[in-house]
Amino acid sequence: MTKITSSVLFAAVAAAPDFWAMNPNCSDGDKLSAQDCENDCQDININCIVGCGGNSGCISECTRDFTYCLDRCPCYQNCYNGCPCSYETDYCRDPCHAANEDHYKQCRDQQRVELLLCQEDCGLFNPACEHTCVENYEENLTNCPCSEKCSNGCPCPSSSSYDCTVPITSAPSTISTATPPPNVDTVTGQLTISGPQLNGECYLNKWTPPNASSKATGYQNSIAHYYYGSTPSMTQKYCIDWCKTATLGEYAYAAVQEGTKCYCGNMPPKEEKYAECRVPCAGALGEYCGGTSDQASWFMTGNGPEKQRCIYDTEPSFDGAYDITTISTKNPYGNLQHCWAEFKCPVGFEVKYYFDYFFVYYNSSCSNDAVYLISENQSNRWCGTTSSQHRPNLYEWKSAADANVEFQFRTSSSGTDQGFKMRLRCDRK
């Protein structure tokens, strides 16, 4: 039974659209990594389906999870050019890094302690001294495993000052988001910047911004942010191709509705409308293009999350105990930009956010360009450049009052400004 199930699953993937196929131009090494990843995804999917007990809705969810898993494999949709991917994955790890992670972390943490002590000795108002401390820190890091003076990892040659025989005493390289140690007050959260894979499923394409007295207009009233327009030639492929290569933005999702309308965006839909998308496409009567109102047929365009044009990154905390997630824009940011992400904290922790700067095109209702940070207990919508407008407070950590938040940045066709930089972390409640 397992072999038959695996064959069916593989056949289903092979029959999927071209943008779910493995890149044939990947290196042989990356193809082997992709095969390992694919096998793991199939094993997970088989176990998922077996656990469904024949429930069709459950099996459908398993299949979506499978395609999402597969598209994060090297040489597939979200990492099409192979290793390194734009996100961390065990299938692309450098062999030296994989074998020496704990030793590198111990070496790095030792140097961070030395850096803090050095800067403390500098006293106040002595930036030249502190700059020298940083330079020494960067030089000392070259002694760590897999770095310049110990390029092959442990054991390090005599050119390196790091001793690989010293037992590992530093904290684990990763902190579980499920069960952080009880004495830890701040930890790294989990950022997700891509949603589920969709291929014609019917979902609602209507969205009301937080803190809005009524349904918004213009660029803020649909889940798929950008309305391309309506045409009597509309087909599923027409909308997919437009959203994939749109002049003002390249989007992950294409949503067609009412037979003629095409929307593009990066935020995944949430409210599924089973069997409500039965309106034929105006340009291909044998295809379905959404429902009679806000129901839309959703498709992937093949674009990865890097097309959002927001910059997602991490920075170490001052003491090196955890990583802070950062979200920022280019300066200036672009027209019709749509960024989406979810940030999650472990049980017992809540999201804290912090803005370094904030310059977003202002209008009184924030209906053109706006940053959103939404949780079950708190909804924020910000725009402007001053606190008297709708700008968030700067330079202070604020609570989002929940363990999970959803982030969006939506811009219009005319607004543009310098952008923003936001930090996220998880603090114990």
C-alpha cells in the first residue's frame, strides 16, 4: 500500500504545473539534496494521508502541505537555482558548518564576551576605543571553525587560537520554539513569508483593514492586493502570467473572480468557499474563474517570497543570546508593493515590536500606503512620518499582546517614501 501511495503522490507532483518541477540546470550535488528533500516530503505526506482515515478534506490538506514542502526543496520553486536558498534549510548546509556548529557558536560567544568587556573598559564618550574593540572582535572571529584561520573546521591548525578540545559549554545553537528553558526571558521567533500552494481552490478575496470603520476602497479592500483589471479574454493562465511579470510588482498569487477579473498579491487567502467558484472564464469557457461575487479561484504564479521586495533578515541581540527578526524596505519603496509574513512565538511568550524609523506616504485614512501588524488581541495600521499622523512610536519595544502576529505592507500606485525598519522578538509574558 505504501508503494502504491508513493507512486500516486509522485505522479500527482509530476503532473503539476511546470513551476512546481525541479530545475534541470541545478548542479548534481544540489539535485541529490533535492531528491533527499523530496523523499522526506513524500514520507511525511504518506503518514499524513494514512492518518486521515479516508477524510477527503484532510487528504486535500495533506496534499497542499506536500506541495508546500516540495517547493522549499533545493531546485524547486522557492529555491529554484539550488543552494544556497534565501532561507535556512538543512538540505543546503555547508558540511563544515554542519559538523562544527556548536564549536563555532562557542568560539563566537567567547569573542562576544571579550567585545563587551573591551567596550566596557573604554568608558564613556570614547567611540574610537569602541571602534577598535569591534575591529578586534571581527579579527578574532577568523580563528573560529570554518572561518579564515580554521577553514576546514575542528581540529583547527596552529594558525588559529581556538582550541577544539575544550568541551562545549555554550547554550544549544537553536532554542526550541516549543519549550524554551524556564530561565530564558527573550527568544527568537519563527518568521514565515510564504503561504500554502494553491491550484484553483476557491477562497474569499475580501479583506477589511484593522481599525477601519467600513470596508476600505482602492488598494486595501481585497486579500490579493493589486487589481489588474477586467477583460473579456480572461483565462486562468492570462491572470497567472500577468501577476507573475506585472510591471509594478511580481506576485506569488493570482486570483480570478466573476469570470473576467484578475487580482494579484502575496497574502494567502484564509476563508475557503467550497464549490462556490463555478463561473466560467470569459476567455475559456471550459475553465472556472471564481464565483459571482468575492469568491476567487487562486493560483500560484511561480514567484518566490523574495519578490515581495521587503527585506527579511535577523540580527543578533547585544548579548548574543537570541536573534532579532528585522523587516525593512528599500529606500524608496515601490508602487503597488505587497509584503506579507507571519511571526510566531512559543507558548508562554508574546511578540514585541520596535521601529528604528518610519517614513510611509500619508493620507488621513491610511488607505493608500500602510503597515499592518495584526493579532487576535490587537490590530495596528500605520502610515505617515510623524506621531501626529499615524506613525508608530519609535525606539521602544511595544507588546503585540499575542504570541502570533500577521504583518503586511501595502502600497498604492502613487505613494512612495523612504520606508521603515521594524524589529520583532519574543518576550516571556
